[in-house]
Amino acid sequence: MKTAFIGLGIMGGRMAANLLGAGYDLVVYNRTEDKATALLERGARWASSPAAAAAGVDVLITMLSTPEVVENLALGKEGFLGALKREAVWVDATTVNPSFSRRMAAAAQARGVRFLDAPVAGTKGPAEQATLTFLVGGDAEVITRCQPLFDVMGNRTVHVGGHGMGTSLKMVFNLLLGEAMQAFCEGMALGKALGIPRDTLLDTLLGSAVVAPFVSGKREMIRRDAYEAHFPLQWMHKDLHLATLTAYERGVALPAANAVKETYALAARHGLADKDFAAIYQFLAEGKAE
Amino acid sequence: MKTAFIGLGIMGGRMAANLLGAGYDLVVYNRTEDKATALLERGARWASSPAAAAAGVDVLITMLSTPEVVENLALGKEGFLGALKREAVWVDATTVNPSFSRRMAAAAQARGVRFLDAPVAGTKGPAEQATLTFLVGGDAEVITRCQPLFDVMGNRTVHVGGHGMGTSLKMVFNLLLGEAMQAFCEGMALGKALGIPRDTLLDTLLGSAVVAPFVSGKREMIRRDAYEAHFPLQWMHKDLHLATLTAYERGVALPAANAVKETYALAARHGLADKDFAAIYQFLAEGKAE
Amino acid sequence: MKTAFIGLGIMGGRMAANLLGAGYDLVVYNRTEDKATALLERGARWASSPAAAAAGVDVLITMLSTPEVVENLALGKEGFLGALKREAVWVDATTVNPSFSRRMAAAAQARGVRFLDAPVAGTKGPAEQATLTFLVGGDAEVITRCQPLFDVMGNRTVHVGGHGMGTSLKMVFNLLLGEAMQAFCEGMALGKALGIPRDTLLDTLLGSAVVAPFVSGKREMIRRDAYEAHFPLQWMHKDLHLATLTAYERGVALPAANAVKETYALAARHGLADKDFAAIYQFLAEGKAE
Amino acid sequence: MKTAFIGLGIMGGRMAANLLGAGYDLVVYNRTEDKATALLERGARWASSPAAAAAGVDVLITMLSTPEVVENLALGKEGFLGALKREAVWVDATTVNPSFSRRMAAAAQARGVRFLDAPVAGTKGPAEQATLTFLVGGDAEVITRCQPLFDVMGNRTVHVGGHGMGTSLKMVFNLLLGEAMQAFCEGMALGKALGIPRDTLLDTLLGSAVVAPFVSGKREMIRRDAYEAHFPLQWMHKDLHLATLTAYERGVALPAANAVKETYALAARHGLADKDFAAIYQFLAEGKAE
């Protein structure tokens, strides 16, 4: 199965490395070539454009940043969608909104290409350790074809429903991710202001019933107040934007998610856009001395 | 050790029952006597007033609803604080704000009574199974004296610091509790509106890294849309009020907690005050058909 | 100057009537023909499609509900944009987001058509009395050409800047409109709960320095708790959605606007979507008896 | 009528000056004596303590910062309440919450002193020009006695109802004040990010139907990005805290007011506590370059 991988950032680079490690014939493309260096040394081939990456492959996987970037690489100048062969599969693992996925599914179908929206649950660590969960929308038959790839990059595949249902469930996951991080950081900020030692807070709260388990992975960041990005704050902001946009389209009210989204917006304005999204703690706790 | 227990609601009734079960000599008081019936049948003695409950005991435990109720029973007409003997201990397990705890500590001290603020982490189930965590503020020596009682009602005691530090950490816990419940219900409401089956949502989200573990205990409520109160929504509203009040006193901003607080306020106005706080799902998801 | 008017709702119907009254040769189109009856009786001609409306006119004005509807009527099947003659002007008076206006300007330009985004400040009353303010983005020369039309439908024209700048300022206006309404209704709900008579509140607050003047026009609605739509709540919700969407695109945080947006979302779910947006008072004040 | 005035800040200093100007025999007290200098030069007498100020006066007026400060000066060491003669009137013009006013009314009554809660609508300018509006709670007969004083310091008196009803209406006013300022600043921040010149925004929005008239008084602050305090941001934060606290007590949801409150909390943490509350514009608009 010839495979192309477009988007070699924090997530995509690690996912592509796992495909290479499993012996897949891989062609890669990224806006900046230097992100591909390590993969090329291990045997991946470089494509000079999205269209060049698409030529002749059975499956093309995209792992990008925003709907706008996906649309541009798929349908823009030298876009890959027109270059895929009929019956090839485009797997979009990017976190996008469901109505965008459905639009891409229709664009693919119009060109005889099969489409799966297959965003992942899990960040940097699970991407490296191949323990991602794929949340997939599309036809069962196409999923079956791609299952070997999912099994190399992750350890769980959930077939949620038709086109757009993978990204639908991903909206829900990221909503929960963003709200859980903010909740924890609000709790820490309050605890700090009340004079509870940081280690007492971390020891008591992390692993407790009221904190989402993923937060334990942020322990050292918060302890040391150093937020090298695993999942950049500006992406979390984008994901909350997409989730609340989707909620609007469906007439759902999300009061807390919108409050969280605006806190990320303020933090981004105040210089934390490129930090890990756990830096929301710094934004809430810094400033005034208690 | 002669012990009095005041406040026999969902939590207090179960905690008092565990003390009785461990053989403690127990006198009880509650605003409405019928809540005491089962305990009296098992050997507890009824006190006709807070002051009567306090007479001669070594330790008096309160598990009440609000700071106003605590203050009234402690310092009001026939209040217990004036009736406690010198060097007796008043353990307030009620969820109150730290500045209130410090005021009660001072009032106790002025009468020669020792004080601990000792609110609990855990709701109905842990209260029954004696797996509560006590978050305690006060002197180490007094805590040591009360440790046997804590060990009968719970399985973990955290000495957070001086007076008010137990309730300080409790503020943080309840903040996290309220935000985690709302986050989950917002995620569920969005998922429902996007057409993801409720069971798929529950199976995928509960137990995942992005959802606080306690939420799994609300699974059946949400599945059946039936919210018999384990932890009434209006208490959660009160706790968020106290947490945000405390944040104001300390100059801390809690944007999401305040948004959550107002959602509970709206839900309470719209008839859900006495339901379990998981009913916030019903409030967010009901209404408009998708 | 031959003119077409598409969109004959609460606003468009009144604006078209003023054009007719001033003697303009007018062709009209609306999704449902019955909205056109009064105009046809007064001399307007009916077009059987958007494209038919566009044929031969010098200026085509749209006053529609959402970007999606505008795009569909302009570029969809029998869309008007392909049917306009070169150098004709399309004036879009709809409240849309600036990035959408810019996309429509580009689509028009590609077909040799001139474009103005010209949303209005003012609702039902000003539309009827021709006291609207037009907030216009586009070339000065094109605005000059259309000025006579603006002068018939309104009494002030602000040339804000290039394409999209009219809708940019309109985003700001509607943001202020939505927040001002919510602020007033929160104030009224609090005052009611505190036992201040409704008339005392209305007399003291309306016309005061702390309340936006337009709110005085909602006095009778709120007094009688009857909210026949002048400006439907669901449109306000849409406008706040577009404003916050635009804020996201520009990296601006709007904490209160998002909180207001979600309150409208909840009110819409609870049955108030088609009421005037002043019905947010009912949503906030109803329920619990004080 | 012998009168005492306690609290000589931005508001109180100007109000006391107007009483002096009208020929009243005035004794003054302030925590820091230097604020009294100008008044003493014009004939006011200095009291060395709150109790000393109260001795022998017919009316004592307080214009302070928080409920805690009022309570301390009234009931604390050398407090004035015990030093007032029977049937003297204590007029509290401080912005406090209604339940606090009712508590003070009861404390006064217990000592044979009459009480009015009489907070004002209007800030620095109206205080100087004696155009304040007094919002008064208490007995009509007592108000009649104090009317000459109100008429010297303001130009309108609204008798809202019994004890606490003046501060009830004041809660509503300040809620509206805080929300209106935030709404305007959010609109300005969005407009700026969209490239609309600041002067265009100010010219179009100020004086329009969607902006509260008081905002026009902030025009120069915002134009010059210089926020010398007329009404310090931290007081607005306090007032929103009291309003939302009161809303909690009455079971009212105020989603936008709470979002605004938290924005002020963040701005205060980030160094703007002592600036005018119009500085919320700076907090929202600064940071990221567009």
C-alpha cells in the first residue's frame, strides 16, 4: 500500500515515523522541508508539492493545523485532490469542524476519491508511542482498507458514523480537553492564592476523582512554570473555536466552553500563543502577589 | 470519647451511622427530627437543641448546608458553641468558605473551644462506604485527637495547614467538581446535537483521559435522564458561589467557574434546583429538537 | 436608475417600500412571494428568480438573513451575480461578517460587477421612517453612484473604508446592541428579584446615563411581557455569532459578548428564538418566584 | 443641622465640599488626614476618630469604599454608631449590598439611631457639580429630614422603598455601568482589530443609540490611552462582586455580569487596578499586533 503523508508537525512527524518503522513505502510533504529531514534519512521520499505527493498513492493522510490549510493543500494550486487516482483514499486526521469534513467528503467524491475524517484522541506522547485513538467517519469498507495504517499509528479505532462523524466526536473530545485544562488551572490558581503549597495541590488533585487523567501529564510543566509546547495554546484556542462554531450551527449553548475560549484568546494576546496550553495556569496565576 | 453529630442529611446521616457502627457514644441533632429516626433506633440519643447536643461531649461534628446555617446553630439562640466544655473540639465538616472558617475558629477560641475545619472530598457513596477524604485545617495536636473519628468515617486525612486551610482546599475541589460536571455535560450536549448516539458518547468519553473519573458515577443518571439527587444542583451552585466569593477576596479570576455558576443558577431557576447536579445535562440538551 | 431588491422581510420590505415611494422603478424577489404583495400592488414588478431580478438593472440590493442565504442567491442555481450586467452595482445590506463581504467583493469583481457592503444601523422603526444609517465599505465612486438610494432609505451614510469595512463596523454595532440588551435585562431581572417595582426600574433606568438609548424602544415589550419580534432573538444570536467569529479571526477576546451569545443560545433552545430579542428579559427573570 | 462627613475620597471630598459651600456646619473624618486639608481650610472641623465625628451631630454621612470598611468605622473600635445621639440619622452613601444595608439598619435601630441607605448614581463630575441622584431606602419621614442635604449634593432623590432598597437599585445601576463599559471596550477592541480608525469608531459609536451616554465622558481617556482614575477599576470590580453576590442571594443568573466581573479581575491582576475602569479597553486591545 503506497502511502503519502502531508503535515509533519508535532503530531504528523511522529505518526509518519511509525508508518516508516512498520515498513510502509512513504512519500511525504510539508510546507517547510526541514521538518522532513529525519524521515528522509530513514527512507521516506520527498514530494515537491501536494500534487506530487498524491501521484500514484493508495492512501493519502493529512495531519494539518486548520480547515483553511487543509482546503488550500487539497484544492488550491498544485492541490493533491485532483492528483489522486480514482478510488484512492484521503484520510484527513486534522482536527476540523464536521461541516468542513462533509464539504471535503463531497469534493473528494466529485473526483472519484474516497474520504475518511479520522482525527485522533491523544497528543504528542501517544503519537510517538502509537497509542492514539482514531475517531473515524465514513464508509465501513473504506475504514477496513485503512485499518492496517490506523493500527500502526494508534491502538484503537472508533467508527462513529458517516462523513463528519469522526470530527464530530473529536469536537467533543477537544471541548473536554480545553475545559478540563482550564478547570484545573483555575483550581490551582485559587489554591495558590489561598496559600496552599503547589506540591500539596498537585499531590492531592492529580489522580483524584475530580481531575481529568491527562492533566497528570502536565505536572512538571506546572511545577516548574515552564511550558514548552506539546499542544500549543493557539491550537487549543482554534479547537475551541471550531467546537463552539459547530455548537452554533446546531443550536447548542456551551457557556463554559465559550468562557474558556475567551480566556485562551486573552492568554494568546498576552504572549502565550506558542506555549503549551497548560500555560493558561501562568496567565491566571501570575500578576498580583497575594 | 463522647461525640455529638449535628446535621443528618445525605452526607451527615451516613457519617453518623458509621460512627454508631464503630461503637461510639453518639448524641444527634437535626432541624427535622425524622431524619434521625434510623440512628435513634440503632442507639443514638436525640438532643432537643444544638446546646443540648453539646453538653458534656468531647467532640462535636457539624455537617450542614451553608455558612449561615452553621453560624445560626453555633452562635444563635440555644447555639452549641456556648454549651461546649473547655477544650472540647468542634469539627466543622460543612463546605464553607475559608474566611468563614477563620471567623468560627476565632469564635471557638474565645470560648476556650478547639476548632478544626474538616470538609470532605467525596459524596453519597464514599460517605456510606467510609471512604471520604478529610481536608483538615487546624492544629496538629487537635487533629491527632480526632483522628480515630476521621478513620471511621473516611480513609484519608490531609492536614493542609492552619485554620481555614481545610476549607481552602475544599473550595478548590468543589470548583473542580462543578467545572468537570459542566464540561462533560457540554460535551454530551454537543455530541447529541451532532447525532452521536448517547451510548457511543458514554462509552467513549467515560473512563477516557479527558473526563474526571467521578463522572462515571453519573452514567446511569444521564443514560436514563433521571436525576435523583446524590449531590443536589443547588448545593453545587452554593459551592461555586463560595469558591468564586473566595477568589474575589484573593483577587483571583475564575472565568470558567463563574460561567458554570451562572449556568447552575439558570438551571435552578428553571426547576432543577433539587435534582442531582448532573441534571445540568438536561438543562443544556433539552429544548430544541435537532 | 433601474433597481432590484431581494429580501422583503421586516427590514427589506420597508426599505423597498421607501424606494417605491420615491418613484424608483423596482423589481423585487423573495423566497416566499406573499411578502411582496403590498409592494406589487404599489407598482413593483415580481421576478421569478434571483437571476430574473438582476437582468438589466443598474443596482441590485440584497437584505437577507445569513451569509449562507446571500451566497446561495448570488452564486447558486439561478443566482443573480452571473445575471448582472457589467458595471452594475450589487449593494449587500445584509448583516454578514467582513471576511464574507470580501469574498463576495472578489466574486463580483471576477464578473465585472461592482460591490458595496452596506449594512444598516437601525431596526424596524428607522427602516420604516427612512432614518437608517448605512455603514458602507467599497470605492468612493461607487458609493457616490448609489447615494441617492441610500438617501431615500436612510438619513446618514458613513463611508468606513474599502470592501468589508462596512460590515466590520456593523459587527461592532451589533455586538454593542446585543450586549446592551442583555445588560439591561440582567439589571431588570436583578431589580425585580430585589423587589423594586417594574415601573420604578423602567422610569429610573431608561433614559439614564447607564443604559443605551435604543432600549427605551423596548419599554412596552418589557412592561407587558409581550415580545412580538421587531428584531428576532435568533437574528441577534446570529449576529453575535458572526461578531465573535470575526473576533476569533482577528485574535480579539470578547468575554462578555460570548457570554451574551450563549445566553441567547439557551433562550432560543427554550422557545424564544422567534420572539424579539428583548425576550431575553423573560428568560432571565422567569422561573423561580422570589 | 450639625453634620458629620466620613470618607473624603474622590466622591466624598466633593460632596463634603458642596455641603460646606452651602454653609453647613461640618465635622469631617478620614483614615488619612491629608485628604481633609482643603476642607479644613474652608472651615470644616477635624475629628480625631469616627466616634469623635459623631458626637452631637444630627446627621452623619458615610461615603466609603467597601462594606468591611463601613462596618469597621461604624461598629469597630471608636466606631461612630455608639457615639451618635438618639434620633440622629446615619446616611450611608457607600455602594454596598442590600443585605449589608439591612444589617446596618438593624444595628442602628438597636441604638436608637435612624438609618438611610442612600448611594448615588453619578461619578466624579456629578459629585463636583452637585448633580448626583440619591437612591434612598428607609422611612419617608427621615428622608424628608435629610432632603436639604441631598439637594445640596445632588439634583434628584428617588425614594425606592424601605431599608436596603436604595442599595438594591444602586446594585442595578452599577451592574449596568460595568456591563456598558465592557461592551463599549469590546466593540472598540474589535473595531480596532478590523482596522477601523479609532476616531471613526469614537465618532460613530459615542452618542449613538447602542452606547450608554456616560461612555462619552470616557472619550478622551480612550483616545489618548491614558486612564487617570475617575472611577478606579478595582471599585468597579468590587461593585460587580457585590451585585453578583446579591444576585446569588436572590437566585438570579447574571451570565454577562459575571463574565465582565472576571475580566475586571484579570485586568486588576495585570496591573490596572488603580486606573479608571475605562482601562478595560487597554486590557482587551493591547498585546497582539493586528
